[in-house]
Amino acid sequence: MSRLRTALLVIGVAGMGYAVAGAVTDPDVRLGGVLLFLTAVLVAHDGVWLPAVLLAGALLDRVAPARHRGTVRVAAIAAAALTVAALPLVLGLGRTADNPSALPLNYGRNLALVLLAVAGTTALVTARGRIKDRRRGRKNSESGADRTGR
């Protein structure tokens, strides 16, 4: 294991230890509620999110070109995570009529703009890859080599 990974592992374990120690020693924390929440998060992740990501990845493999599959998968996962995180704001959950300063922004429009930024970045990255592939192909054909570099 590299030094960086070891350092990150130590930092992560120390952070988790600090969080657990704080939860155990804080008189206002109800451990039953915390355990119920953590169980719900685990079930939601492993029972809903993970299968959805795997299914989406399998479907994307059918439509995305092989050389761009990784980029498209990352963009799809990022877009899904952004949407899930922003959905309560977009739906206005927590907004009350008597407090106009609660959730004052146009979250639906802003989510659409962020998703467009993700799609645009993905398009730029894949276009850059295509341009590099074309240049490599041109250089190989100019030097008399075929696509395998022989």
C-alpha cells in the first residue's frame, strides 16, 4: 500500500473514531435513532442506489461507444447524484408560505443548468478524445503504420 493510501486510511479511521466517540459521549444523541438512520442509509444504498447504478451502467454499455463508456458512466452517476441531492429543494420540501426566505431560489432551473454543465463537460471530454484519436490515426497513416502501430 502506498504512503498516500496509508495516510488516507489513518485519517479516515481517526475521523470515524472521533465521530463515534462524540456520538457515544454526547448526552443529546439517541444511539437507537442513529443506528436506525445508519441502517436505513445502508439499506437504501445497497438496495436501491447500487442496483440502479449497475443497471444504468449496463444500459449505457449498450449505447455508448467503447472508448467513451467510462466518461459517460461518470457523467451519468454525477447527474443522478446531483438530482437526488437537489430533488427536495426542487420539490420545495420545507417551504412554507409564511417564510418567503426559506428556499428562495429557483432550484429547478439551477439543477437544469448544473445538469447541462455536466452534459457539456462530457461532450467536450468525448470530443477531445475523438480529436486525439483522429490525430493519432493521421500520424500513423503518414508514417506508413497501420492503426495497431506496426
